[in-house]
Amino acid sequence: MKKLKTLNLLPILYAAYASSLLAMNLLATKQFDLWHFTVTTGILVSPIAFIIQDVTTELFGYQQSKRMIYTGFTILVVATMIYQLAMMITPSTFWPHQEAFVTILKTTFRITAASLLAYLIGSLVNAKVMAQLKTKYPDTLFFRAITSTIFGQLLDNLVFAALAFWGVLPNNALLSMIIGGTLFETCYEIILYPLTRFLIHTGQNYLGDELYDF
């Protein structure tokens, strides 16, 4: 079968990507202080999603990465709808955790919309920058991976903070959230760069002549 290795590898990347997005969406409900910055625990997972985007873009090109991002967006929308339905269902009389359950899953429409739009913009920019830089700097994987992360994460944090909390939180808190999140996520990806490089090289060796040609 033509492109058999591609058909074997892509579902793994899609599954890992979807899992990281769902985890990130839930973890974003908790905030904590990181040095002088306020960030959400979603930053523990978001760099992993960007790494998977980088791997997909590097191996299969921007169009495939874009399809993955749109698929992830759809999954997040469906998950949000299911969360809303689950919260509406009346719990059993002997189950005392409804309030805690709602506290974790409930968000306002503004925050939900901000999160989805921030994800879409940041992810598409990350993948686009990664792809465009490859045409100019094909032998500088580290530079391409980290630069795309900076642009993608910065826009993700900027759009989310502005749409979700503008007028609600003071401007210094918004700036802290944007800068702190971007710095941490970029440093996180720098630390995990050996993993990114390993996954890309492993994928290239596995795909062989099925490797996407930019």
C-alpha cells in the first residue's frame, strides 16, 4: 500500500496531539505563581503540543500540520460541549462532589472562546513559521523549532489574556501572564529540544522515501 508508513505514523501523532490538548484545556483552570509571573498549569502540557506540531510540520509539511490543528480545534469544541452536558446532569444523591466537578470544568463563554481562538492562532502561526523557516534554513532545526515556539506561544498567550481577562485583571497581571507563560514555555521547549530532535530524526529514518519534500 502506498504511503503505508505515513498512515501508520500519523494516527500516533494525532492521538498524542489530541491528548495533550485535552489535558492542557483542563489544567488551564488552575493558576500559580512562577517567580514573579502568574501562569496556569496548562503550560506544563502546551509545549508538548507545540513539539508535536513541529514534528508533524517537519515530517509532513504545513498542510498536514494545519489539518491536525483544525482537528484539535474540533476536538476541543466537542469536549467543551460534552463538559457542559455533564455538568447539567443531576448527580446521584450519594455523590457529594458536584460542586467541585463544576468548579473544575465550568468556564465562562468569554474564557472558552478566548482559549479556542488563542489555540487556533498560536498553533497555525507556530506551524507556519516552522515551515517557512525550513525553506530558508533547512539545516538549523534548533533555530526553527525555538523561533516558531516563541512566535506561536507569544500569540497564544497574548490573544488568550487579552480576550479572556482584558478589563477584568489589571494590566500588569495580563502582562505577567503573557510574558511569564511565553518565557516558561520557550525554556521548557529548549530543555525538551533533544526529544524534539530525536522524534524528528526517528520519524525521518522511519519514513524514508515517504518523507515530505519541501
